[in-house]
Amino acid sequence: MLNLVQQILDPYDRTARLTPALLVALPILVPLVCVYGPKQPTLTAVVGLLASCGVLYTLASIARGEGKKLEERLIKVWGGLPSTIALRHQDTFLDSVTKKRYHTDIVDKLGIPLPTPEEEASDPAIADQAYMGATRRLRELTRTDKNLLLKENIAYGFHRNMLAMKAPGILSSLFGIVYGLFIAKALSLWPLEFTPERLATPGLAGGVTLTISALLLLAWCLYFDEDKVRRMGFVYAERLLEHLPSLPKGGGKTRSKRTGKSTSAE
């Protein structure tokens, strides 16, 4: 319960991890509340709360793990993280003038040397190590930013985790549709028959279950894909790099508590 409360209070955990878990569980939770809630409100509320907390926390943890696993696969497909790709000389996501300014800021303010175009072409792997080191340090320095950068990071994490949970999301939506048809009495097992006329008056529980499940199924199938995640990743990379000009010179240095001397954070 404590972990769930912490996830609810943290904006990243709430949106990027808990929301995908909630959307997976929603087609199952809605008919549970609508059908059994009016009959046993107290018991159903208590059981539903306890079950939801455990299920949602577990699903949120799964969403995080599957999201990171998906990210590792996408990085191989893309050829690197968007923030790394954007800094490469050969990439065209950033215009040459802006990229040159960012490279200069990384060298001057973070104290991290970057490869020339010739060095990048001769050894791309070593060049990427420099770009990754620079963006990692930049993320450390901007971790307290609660404005647009955090929002873009949340958007990227949400789309990544939603894509990672796509298969269970589709299954739960299909379950909700089938269960909604039973609630609306449009589908019966004995005898096995489908009565579409009953969908005109499905009742509150059946109507809500069918609507939510159908909308979620459309979202899982038609909206969340690798292109959306990649696009969100590049938007976040752009917002991250935009913080470079505002950093003080020597931003990549930290002070030793013992000597007071400036030391490299890398």
C-alpha cells in the first residue's frame, strides 16, 4: 500500500508506470464495480480496494520492467538513444548550427571532449560513448527540473510502457468486451447465441464496460506503436539539449567535500 501511495504522489510513477497498469486492469475492474457494487457495496469496496492495490502495484512494476526491456530492443533497432543520435555529426534531426552550439556547450560547460566528424566516422562506437556520457551528465544536472523537461520525460515513459503492455492490454480489452456482451445479455453460452438487438439497451453496467473496453482496444491497436515512442524520445532529447545554454560554465564539475577543489563528476 505504501509503495502504491508513493507511486500516486510521484508524477512520473503516476503517469508513466501506474496509468498503463490501470488501463490494463480497467476493463476488468469496471464490470466488477458496476455488477457487484450495488449488491454488496461495503464488501465489494473493501475487496476491490485491496485487490486493486495489489494488482495495480504488480502491474506497474511489470510495466516498468517490460518498458525497460522494450527500450533495450528499440535502442538496437534505432541505432542508439534519441539523445545520442541527435548529437551525431551525421544525423539531421538538429540543424548544423544548433548542433555546433550544443557541442561547444558540452565541451565548455560539461568538460567532456566530443569527436570531430572525421573521428566519429572512423570510430562510431567511441564517438557514441562520448555522446552518451554527455547526455547522462546533462540528465543528472537537470534531474530537479519540474517543468517541460519532466513532462516530456513522462510522455516518453508513458508511451514506452504502454507499448510494452500492449499485449496484456489487448487481452484485457477483449475480455471486457466479451464480459460486457454477457452483462448486456447480447451473448449467451447456453444456448450459444449472439443477439445484437440487445446492444440497443445494454444497461448501465454493460454499456459502460463495452464502451471503455472498445475504446481501449482501439487505442492499444491503432495508437501505441514504435513510431510514437521514437517520436516522444526525440522530443525529450530536444528538450534535454535545450538546457545546455543555461548551464553555468563548469557545470560538469562537482566540489570535493574534503578539499573544496573542483573535480570531474564523471
